[in-house]
Amino acid sequence: MFRATRTPYGRGVNDCVFCRIVAGEAPATKVYEDELLCAFLDIRPIARGHTLVVPKRHAAELEDLDADLGAELFRAGHRIALAMRRSSLLADGANLVMNDGKAAFQTVAHVHLHVVPRRHGDKLSFAKGFLLRRPNDPEGTAAAIRAGLATPARQDDAEDVGTEEGTQA
């Protein structure tokens, strides 16, 4: 199911900031958590609500990740993106982005999915956003996303997403 995890970029599982967040050993503003995954606000967001979804089990790169867990990762990203639309963030859409490997600018050697809320006319440029990254009311932002997760989905969304089994952080 899982192959032995490599430790690229000079960091191992014991030195992985995302593993420390999952274990409660490093601070993070969590928006969602279940038995397999944890989602928290990026500490240097490119937009308000920029969330990272990570598997709790360490996987440095996509090839280290079991396909079923990868599907769960994207399912959670989908739910969070929809929650951002239902929340006070008033997102009109979202970018779901995964940088896989150092060549793709993956900076933390732990698989993670970026969920970036978008609004019509926001003119967000990923290049500019990465240069100007800074937190914007993390607790209020996380509360807004959690509220969106707790809001019943439209029937067509619910059929696509599945059940709401995860717990809120």
C-alpha cells in the first residue's frame, strides 16, 4: 500500500513541520480534521482562506501516497472549496493546486493540497501572491471556513461530495 518514504530536501519525517502540526506539536489554525487528513490555514497565504490539506501519514511526494488516500485528500479539498463558497469568505471559485516534487516548487516534503479561494475580479496572480504572502485574521478566517463546512450543501453538491463524516478541528 505505502512504500518506504524517501526524505528529500534534507528533511525526514521527524523534522517535518506538517507531521508536527498533525501531532499537535506545532501551531496551526485548523479548519478540518478526520482520521486520515488535517486541513489548516497556510501561514503565508496568497489569499484570505488559503488552506492546506495534508494526509496525517507522512508521504514526501505523490509517488509515496496511496491512491485511495490521494482520492480522500482531493475529496476533502473539494468539500473545503465548496465550504468557502458557502462561508462569509464569499468565494466564487477556488484553485486546488498540488506542487509535486522539488522541480514543481514543492517546499515542504509532505504531500499537501493548496485550496485557494477566488473571487470574480480578484486579479490574483500566483507569482505576485507568493511574493506578498501574509496572514489575514487566521482565527476569523478559519471560523468562516468551519461555518461553511457546517452549512448544508445544495443537494447536487451533497451527491458529488458524499457524507460529512469528518470532524471539525
